Amino acid sequence: MHTVTTQPIEGQKPGTSGLRKKTLVFMQAHYLENFVQSVFDAIGGAAGKTFVVGGDGRYFNDRAAQVILRMAAANGAAHVIVGQGALLSTPAASHLIRLNKTDGGLIMSASHNPGGEDEDFGIKFNGPNGGPAPEGLTDKIFARTTEITAYQITDAQDVDLNTIGTAALGDMKVTIVDPVADYAALLETLFDFDAIRAMIKGGFRISFDAMNAITGPYATEIIENSLGAAKGSVVHGTPLPDFGGMHPDPNPTWAHELMATMNGADAPDFGAASDGDGDRNMIVGPNVYVSPSDSLAVLAANAHLAKGYTQGLAGVARSMPTSAAADRVAEKLGMPCYETPTGWKFFGNLMDDGRVTLCGEESFGTGSDHVREKDGVWAVLMWLNILAKRKMSVAQIMQDHWQTYGRNYYSRHDYEAIDSDIANTLVADLRAKLADLPGQTVQGRTIANADDYSYTDPVDGSVSDHQGIRVIFDDGARFVIRLSGTGTSGATLRLYLEALELDPANFDHDPQDALASIIAAAEDVAGIKARTGRSGPDVTT
Ligand code: G6P
Ligand code: ZN
């Protein structure tokens, strides 16, 4: 073991979900090492502890895993559990942390960002509950990166991570596990696999696009091998270091191949895609796209049909920019509904405290308290379970849902890689005029409320300010503007749009048409196009 002298490297502040940078930035001398040592320091040292390590297989995943192992050994860790090939989806890592009652885990991923030498890499620490480090801890980690002077690392050969079994690195034990097995076993306790098998046997066809990222092995094992879907139901099923050039973000823009399949002739009955590290999901039926906010609401209304949730849900939580569709379900079913800032980490306390079972975000994340991350494959199985039990198509489920609860028309417009100064000024100017907005009329709509969202965690009382600007009209329609915390180049500005429709005659509009006056009002108030010079969003969900 030896101590390497280092100095702080600027910019190691974890964002919405860990530290994400260009891969070449991470590959600079001491960059990864400084951050990993800062994590160990911030959690009170690694001595005697057990960690889970794995990642989504993107470029540098394998090298970074070896560095983390050598540093864990040098810092006195007792045991590291690694996925074979250094692979683990984010939800599977969360499960292993919990299952083995470890002290946490290091997950290598930049989630839905593209991978490769010229693209993105990332790393995040999840705590003993299996969830992303809360803000208090990420602040500590960041503080440590600004004062670090040395890190510990052993001199050793690479550990063979390709063979399942145990190995040693100095005094530290390394266990190499099948990345899929424990996770698949967990899902089998939650869902009615027999009902899904029977539905598939009856001719139900699935297309799951793993986008050459981590869910390939999980979906192949569960959907094809275990549930009996035809070979080829999983598309792009082999994780590749550069995701085969795909941008593994399951939304209509980036998962366009799946959209074409689902909107084409002879579309399968059900389509889904997941992201780089397997925590996101997009659900599609033949010619129907299910917005993530609607998906959360449908799962909330139907979860009791899955065997892990027959007792009903303790409550549901959604991020603030997510539509209120889930709130309407919660109200009807008489369960609490919580609103949190963007970022899965905010759900952790609510789940640990037993307040909520189901959580979801407009950013294509849904999950439950079976782990402490959102979970793409879980969401797919929950949908399949519901479809198998209700014996309805995706389109019928949606129609039925809107008939019962009304339709919260929803869309998000992303303006990516815009100049950071322009983005920051736009938000600052908007913030400065918030107090004047109530009472004003724009595009024939009256603004009832405008604020900068602040959250007080009901469990630990911690406060998170500046979590997004909300402009709410007198009929409850609204738009929200916030800057993404997950991008790596320039700023990404997100505009979230929502309006509730209760008249069944109006349930079949294109959301862009239904929301047109709100889109125009947002432009009048914030001037996104005018200030950025863009003609429209890069991504529309
Ligand atoms: C990640 C986080 C989510 C978050 C999403 C979008 O996937 O895990 O919790 O909603 O990023 O975050 P952003 O800050 O880019 O809007
Ligand atoms: Zn992800």
C-alpha cells in the first residue's frame, strides 16, 4: 500500500446523481482517485467496511473498477462485492447493498449520457440503505475534494473480475457475483411471473430496447429466458463500451428505433426501453406513448394487482416537475402523496420512514421501496403484470385511466448545451420578477402563483432551496423551469408543461396542441427561444 500526494482538482461537485464528467476528464491523473478518496473520507473512512462496486459497462468502467478496488484495499476495507465484469445496473447495485447489509457502494455510470472515450463517465456513492447519497453527504464529499492532499492505493495486479467466485487484494476479500441472479430473484417475489408467462404464451409480443447498455443481460434473462418471450424480444441486448453509438436515454427522441417499431405496421403489444445504467424506463404501446407522469399514476392505481403490493401502497411520491396525475390517484385511493425536488435521493428518507411505497419522476424514472433507486426493468415487469391481470392493451389502460381520473396533459421541452451564462441569466431574471407575476395575464391566462420551489424534508427537516421556478395559472395549469443537474456540456434548460383536462371529449389531443397556450405563455414570461436563439427544444417528451 502506498500514499500518493495529490492536490484538489476543481469541479468535483456531485450533481443530481453523482459526479459526471467527460471520460477524458475522469481519466486524468488523480481525478478518479481524488474523488474516491474523498468519498471514503467523507463517510468516516473505509476501514473494516464492505462495499458493492459495479457499473454500466461504459468505456473506462473496467479500469475504474480496478482503481476503486485497490483504493478500497489500501483504505482498509474488509470486503468488496463486485458484479462479474465490473457490471451492475444501478437498481441491482442498490439491491446488493441492501441484501448484503453493506456500508454502501460505488456505482460507475453517467446514466443516460452517451458513453465512450469522448463521451461521459460518472461515479456515485450510495449509502447503506442502497440509495444515492443525500445532499448532506454529497456536500461533505465535495468539501473533501477541495482540501485533499493524499490518497491511499495498493500496488497490485488487476483482480480477475470475469470469473465468479472470491479473490483477495491484500487483506481485503473480493467477491465476484453474477450481476443478474439476486436481482432477478427479487423481482420474482414482487410480480406474478406465471400470469405474465401465460399472457406471453397466448401470443403477447414484447420489444425491449436495452440500447446496448446494462439492461441487456437483465432483460434477456428475465423477459426472454424466464418469462418466455421470443428470442429477439430484447433488442440491442449486449452492453458495449460506447453503447454502439446510441444515446441510451429512453425517451421518444433517443429511443427512436423503438418508437418506429411501435408506431409501425405489425407493432408488438408492448414496447419499453431503459437507459445506460438501467434505472430509467419508457413505456409504449402500439401507437401510444405513455408519458412517465402517466405511467407513475397508472402504477399507483394498479400496483395492488402485483403480488408484492397486494396490501396496497403506504403512499406515493413524485418530483415537483412531475405531473399531478399521481396525486389524483392518491386522493381517490386515500393515500398520502408527497412532492419532492428532482432527484431520486429525495425519495430515500420517505421510503426508509415507511411513508411511501411507490415513487416516480417525469424524467422516465419509476420505482418502489424494493430498492432505493428507480428501476427500469421493475417498471416494465409492473406494467406487464398489470396488463396480464387486467387483460387490456396499453391504449385501453390509458383510456380507462383518463376516464377515471382525468388527463393531466404533460410535456417537457429540453434546450440542451446552451451557453451557461445565458441560462443562468434567464433563470436569475425570472427569479427577480416572480413577485410581480401573480395577477398578470399572459396568452389569455391569469397567473395565480409564481415561486422558486423550496423543499423541507418531512423526515429530517433538511431544506433544499432553488429547486425550480413554478408559474401556476388560475386553472391549475402550470409551467416549471429549471436547469438540469445531470448535463456535462453547457447548461440544459428544462421547461415542464402541464394542464388538467376533465372533459372526456378532449382526451385524445396531441399534448403539444393541448398545451399550446401554456407553451406560448412560458415563452412570453421567460423568453427561452428569444434569449437562446433556438427555434425549439432539442428533446420533447
Ligand atoms: C437522474 C436522477 C433523477 C433525475 C434525472 C433528471 O436520472 O436520478 O432523479 O430526475 O436525473 O435530472 P436533471 O437534473 O437532469 O433534470
Ligand atoms: Zn440512469
